[in-house]
Amino acid sequence: MDIAMIHGQIVPIKELDPVYLDRGTFFGDGVYEVVRSYDGRLFALDQHLERFSRSLREIDIHGVHISDIRKKVQMAHEQASIANAKVYFHITRGSEHRSHAGGKSLKPNFFLTVTELADDTSRKQHGIAVSTYPDLRWKRCDIKSLNLLPNVLARRDAQKKGCDEAVLVDQRGDITEGAGSAFFMVLTQEKKLITRPLGQQILDSITRRIVLEIAEKTGLTVMQKPITPWQADWADELFIAVTTQDIVPVTKFEGEKIAHGKVGDYTKKLMKAFKEEVKARNAGR
Ligand SMILES: Cc1ncc(COP(=O)(O)O)c(C=O)c1O
């Protein structure tokens, strides 16, 4: 008899809840998204769904209707009734006995949570500390895959160093992005906002896109080029960008204070412009 063991109990495999045979658990064989709401309204949902659809396509999962995902996300968000919510959802290729290639007629599994976002006022007011970590990820970081072990290891290393984020450094010695965020540098004299160009080494962050759109309003010119840790160390301002917290200033990089440990003026301006963008979108602009 084919059996499994769950919580120390032997269970015949045919009686097993399929959730235990999820390919997401065996292989990280799936993709995910994180959307947030501000004041009860989902933000940039279309962009997230579009990226999700692309991620699914890139890992060869088909037959998922994005209109159905949209309805599920909206319905769950409404039911949770949380003003500032984080909506996490993923799709895996399905459940079956462990085999790398997997069956051809698998039914994808959908999973979603809605949770309250933590208060990030202090992080935004005082900034965060970041450390560096080797970028150990695969060669398709543009796909929002469930395989996040290198990101987990990077964050755990940052945590041990008393940092809030790890910035990943590739084999050439350039920063790719944060373990769970996009990374930016500001040069105040030149009025330049610098971030790595898109490619297969980084995620096409939705927050990054918005930051690039609003940058001009603050008088900054965008330059997309790789940044080295050495350049970051000497930057006038640094910040990270991610859906759950939008812009978060970085006031310490590898133990060194950035801008005397204060949140820079351009970063403040960008945070303000981002807030305005949220307001405008929520007002249905
Ligand atoms: C590796 C990585 N880069 C960037 C981001 C930021 O992306 P977004 O702005 O779409 O949340 C994330 C978010 O989770 C991420 O995991």
C-alpha cells in the first residue's frame, strides 16, 4: 500500500488531502503575486494581474482565466474588510505524486490570503539598514516564482546582522535588487535617480515602475544602470521599493550611514509624490 506520514500518523496515499502533494511544496513549481490596498482600495491590480499572467505563461501553466483571479482577489479583499491589506496569492501546477516533469492534465491549485499590513511609519521616518548578500538565484528572476530559497537565505543573513533587507550582488559585483524589493540610488548634485535596468536578473517591480513615472515630478532624471555596493556606499540617498511598503528610505548600508543616517530630501519628495499618486488612483483618475 502506498502510504504517507502526516503529523506522525500513517495515512494511505489515496486518502491523502491533495494539498500535501502540491507541486509548490515539492518543487516550488508555481508563481505568486502580492497586491495591496490603501484605504480599502486595491492598488495597481491590473498591473499585478498582467504580471501574474506573464509569470504563468513563462512557466508553462495554462488554462487559468485572469478574469477569474481578479474576481477572487476582489471578493476576498472585500470580505476581509481590512483598510490596508496585503493580498497574497499563488498558483501551483497542481497536486500529484512527486515527479519532476509532472502530468499533462494537472489542475492548477490556487491559494490566497488577505492580511493586515504592519504599520511602517517608523521605517519610513527613520529609514532601514541593509546588508549585502551574494545573488544565488536562478537566471529567470523576472518570473515571480515560488522558488525563494536564495531570497530566504539573504533575508536571514540580513536579520542576523540587524538589517531589514539584503541587497543582492551578482557575480560581476553589481547589485541586482533587494531580496524582496527594488533598489534605488540618488545622486543629489547630478539630480539623478539610478536603478538597474530590467532584464532576466530582476523582477519587473510594479512599485519600481511607479517610482520611475513620478521621478520627474521631484526634479530627478532617471538613469537605468547597474550600481555597485561601493557606489551605493557613497550615494547621497538610497531607498528600496516594494508593493507592501512602497518607498522605504535606506539610512544604513553595510553598517555605514547614508546621508548622515537621515532620510534624504529627494526620497522624502518621492514618498510624497507616491502618496499623491495613490490618492489620485483611489479617486479614480
Ligand atoms: C525580488 C523582488 N524584487 C522586487 C520586488 C518588488 O516588486 P513589487 O514592487 O511589484 O512589489 C519584490 C517584491 O516582492 C521582490 O520579491
